[in-house]
Amino acid sequence: MNANFFYAEVVETPDDFGDRFKAPNSPAPVPLLPPEVNNLISVRPLSSRNSSIINGIRPFNKYGFTVPIIGEVVLICTGPGEATDTLVYDTQYYYLNTVNIFNNQNINPTPGTYWFKAANDNRTEQFDWNVGKCKSSPSWEEEDRVSSLQPYEGDIIFSSRFGSGLRFSTSWTKGRTEYSNKPCGIFQGGNKSPITILSNGWKKDGDNKTVNEDFDATKSLIVLTSDQKLPKFKSAQSNLGVVAGVQPSSTYSGAQVVITSDRLVFNSKKDEVILSAKKTVTVATPNWAMDLDELFTVLEDLISLLQEQASASPQYQYLTGTGPTVGAPGAVPELTLLLGQLKAMRQ
């Protein structure tokens, strides 16, 4: 079975079951497949310039695909259908992706392409086209401020229409000086060391600009490094504790994972949230900066001291008019229990 390819304009998307966008005097819309059949679109081939509509076109890759909007052009191919076997060649249409006609991060529509016959035809005068006709999301509209991520040679980038993306990249000890948005703005590292960046809500600088992920301007970031420093990353608290050798991410050059946003929520729906460290766990707040190893040691010493005082240990007795102090023997069992519980936590 050979695959045939052609370009077509999207005239129906999975979430829009109202009137189909159509040329003047074209036939009434053909109902799309039921809503439970997900991810299917309807198109008009650009080559035919007639009113023919192909319904029920599936994404070629079920596990990674773009949902186009009405008016965008997609590449269609034919492939085996559900009834294909050794005796029957059943054909199904698939769409591969949206064609990047205008190199626009948000949308790339050319509505009405299939029926315009003259170069001077004016689309805006022929009909009123609105992006995002889905009844379920009437607030969807073009966002012309969305910029694209700056691509670097060899990068693999997956990005959305709205300013979120996943970059698989590397750091170089030399080169890349020709880019206006240099990668050293977010990371610096050894030659050809991998780095992965998941970003959401990067800076909107206009659809004709490229931007970098940025620790200040990007809403949420996850950065996975191998040996890169992150020179512009600033912790919310500059004091990370009293433990010697705790380096901030801006100077640390080992493998690290940095997660940064306005708020972080770690929620375990069934079992534990586990924080495990080879050295220690540091917690920094506006009023406290602590090493948990040191904190538990201080607590252990404090409870031991209170236990000795409560048991009237000689070094904590002092004379009064009625004799030496006798401590607080009633508190000794409770303090002993607390000290035992704390010691049980020691590794």
C-alpha cells in the first residue's frame, strides 16, 4: 500500500459541532462523527477547489499530535484503515501536522484558501472569519503576543501555541555567539553536556520575536542539568543555612534539578512524600535557615538537658532556704519518652 499526500484546509475541529466554515453557496455542512470519536477533523483539499469535504480524519500519531484550528492547513496522508488485512486494503485519511505557513507560534490560518480563484480576491470582504469557533470555548482568540523559543543548533523543541515548551539541548564551551538570545543567559556548562528544560508561560515579546526561558520572566520552570551552572537563578532566600559547602544553583556545577514557580505543591494521594539526601536537607524561610541534621541535634540536646534538670541531676541543683531543689520528677517519664522517640529517628 502506497501513501498519498495532499494539503487541506481544516473546516471542522473536534470540539465544534455547529455550522461549518464554508465558501459562499457551498452545500450545507455534513454532520461530523459523534463527539465520543475524539481527535477527528474535517478538511477541504486545497487541490480540488470545490466544496468536497472529507470527514473523520484522524491524527497520524495518536500519542503526540497537534489539534489544528479552523482555517489552518494540514498535511493529509492515506494509510491502512481498520478493515485492512491480507486480502483487503482499507484506506483511512490521517493528518500529520499543521503547516507552519506564517511561522507564528500561536496560529497559522489561511481561511478560504480552497475556493479563492483570483489573486486579488479579498478574504475579509468575502466572509467573516473568527479564530476559535468552538462553542465550548468561546473565549479562545488569537494571541499575537506569543513569542517562539529561541532555537539553537541541534535542539529538539516541542512547544504549544500559548507559551509553554520542552527543550532538549546542550551546552557548549565555545560558539553560539551569533545568537541574539544566548543560552548562557540561563545555563553554562561543559561541551556537549545534555540539558532539559520544561517551561510554562515564557515572556510574551511579540509573534515576530524569539525568547529564552528565563528564571524571572517565565512563570514556571523545571531544569534538569548534567554539569551546567544556572548563573541567573536566584533562590527566594539568599541564606540557605549554616552548613558549610551548600552552594546555590547559580554556582553549583554538578547534576541538579531546579523547580521554580510562584507556588510549589507536593501532594501524595496515597503514600509518603519522601525527602532523602546524601548529605542533609536544608530549609530556608524568611525567618529561619536550617540544616535538618543540625536542627534535630539541637532538639536532642535540648530534651536531654530538660531531662537532667527534671531528674534533679546534681549539677543542676541549687540551695534554697528549705534545702536543694528537687527538679520535676513528674516530667521525667515524658521527657524520657520524647528523647527515645527522637533518638529512634537517628540514622
